[in-house]
Amino acid sequence: MKGVLDGVRVLEQGTFITGPACGMLLGDLGADVIKVEQPGTGDPFRAFKGGLYSPHFQTYNRNKRSITLNTKQAADRERLYALVKTADVYIQNFRPGVAEELGVGDKQLRELNPRLVYCSISGFGATGPSAQRPSYDTVAQAASGYLKLLVNPANPRVVGPAIADAVTGFYAAYGVLGALFERSRTGKGRKVEVSMLEAMAHWNLDAFTHYYSAGEVMGPFSRPRVSQSYVMACKDGKWIALHMSSPEKFWQGLANAVERPDIFKDARFATREARIDNQEAMIELLSERFATRTREDWCARLLAEDVPHAPMYSTDEALEDPQAKHLELLVHAHHATMGDFHTVRPPVSFDGQRSLEVRPPPTLGEHNGEIDAMLSTEAPA
């Protein structure tokens, strides 16, 4: 099945996550993504677990071809420029000013190809007092106020996956798609800029809206308290998640499932507002009940009462769930030298067709000959 971006060529000179994530998302939609890497070492994420094909690298580099170019050398820079003339999109996540030093700045490349959509990703933006500061995922989460909503104040330590990196890549792809649509009308490219700080501040929109609209500074338990969200340990040591929200019918169903239909006679739990104010007491009550049965038993009881819930799966469990299997979330392909590659398919379907085919992440310089041959026969865009 051809993707919706079939015929769009993307050059990605990105490293680690933000740039590669943007390239991957465009590749998932069918774009021809050519990853430009340093000879010998490539994207530093390649070597995070030894070798040049780490799980970190594999995560964000499917559906791409790899070419090695040392753009500090004139011959390789000319090869890159030849690629630029055939491209629709160029992506980089260098610190501000580095692209210009390497000869791949916005003005330099768009002189070669005025139709080029140039995407520049940074940590704190191209200008301002923090523009030259180094930034990684945790730095951006902290600077945007988002990390404060994740860390348990009783045990302050960083938790969870690389959210800011992936979110920034997502917003960058979103910007590129908008610029490509505009170009279809004007014929001219754009410079698309996004920083990790800007991306995470927008991702944290709910907290800022609450602050500026109601003067409320949200903490890690603010939203779970209002949404009435819970995680409960079961008898077998496994966990289950509940999200009760506002409809009273869900609470009635939960009361039936835990065999406490009298719970609403307690003034602390009689109304939604009371349950919000007394969530700690509700946690204590529910914890005692959930400790009496296995997770499988609780899932069956909650399902029968139409209570919003899910097992709190670990990674090795989640894609084995019957619904995940039905949706064909896990897809795989075989790389000629690196073997089997498994990943989660893109989540968007078009006309009922899921994207089930995937190109495994490339080995370093895997497509050098293929791309050079292509350049010898293709005319510029």
C-alpha cells in the first residue's frame, strides 16, 4: 500500500531522537526518508548498547535509507547538495549556528532548492538567553513545568520514557506537513522551527490553562484527583488502572464490582466532589478490596459492570492483549544482515487500511550505492 506521502523525499541529518523521530513519522506516512550520517560512527544513538544497531537507534529510524557523508569534505558536501536539489524536506537538530557552519543552513539549502521545506529543531530556540544551552529530554521536561507533574514529591526522581524528545519530533512533523500543504498552493518552501521547550510547553497546555484561568498551580496528583484515576494492586501482585471520570453510572458499577453498594451512604463518597476531596480515603478503601482477588478476576468483574479500566501491563504483556492483537499493533520485518525487527505500527489508518509493512532501520551507509545511482539518473525537484 502506498503511503499518503508517497513521492515526498526527506533528507534527515538528525541525531538521537528529536530529528530522527520527525523523519520516522514522515517515513511512516510513506515518504522516502534518506538519513545522512557521519562515516564510521553515524548517529550517536547507534552505539548506545555497543555496535551500531542499538535498540535506541532502532526505535526512531525505521522506514529510512542511510547514506554516509562527511559534509566537511567538499566532495561529500556536493553529494549532499545534489540530494537537496531532489528533496522536498530537510531536517536537522543541531544547536543554533552549527548548520550554517556545516554549509547546511536554511538560506544555503533553499538557494539550491526554493521548494525545500527546511525543518530546524533545537533545545531552547534559535535566539534568546538560553539558545546555546544543551538540552536533553529531562531538561526540556523540567523547563516547561511538565516534569513537576510527573515526579512524586515524596520520592523525587525522574520517571518514565523520553517524552519531550518524542513530542518535539511529533510537533516538527506536524509543522512540516503544514508547510508541505502550503507549498502545494504557493510552490515555495518554508523554514519550520520548533524547540523542545516550545513543544513541551504546548504539551503542558492543560496546566497552563488552569493556572491562567483559575490561578491553580497543578501538581502530580491534581489531574488524577479530579479525573478520579486510580491504580490498584491485586492479590497476585499485578496492577489494574481505573479512570472513573464524571458519569455516576461508572461509580455505581464499581460499587457493585467491589461488593460495596452501600459506599455512597458514606458522606465522604456520596458525591463526585466529596470523592475528589477524599481521594486518599477512597484509595484506602479500594486497596483493601482489590487485594482480595487476582487481576484477571477483577478485570472480569469490572468488565461486567462497564467500569473504565485496564490491566496495568508491562511491555512484555501489552501487545499480547486480545485487542492489541486484533488491531495488529505489532508488526515485523526481516533485515538481510541484522535479522528480525519488531515494532509497533503507525497508529493511523486510511480508508480502513492499516500500515502493516515496515522497512527495518538501516545499517550505517547501507544505501550508499543505491542513492548514488539514483542521483546519477534523477533530475532535481
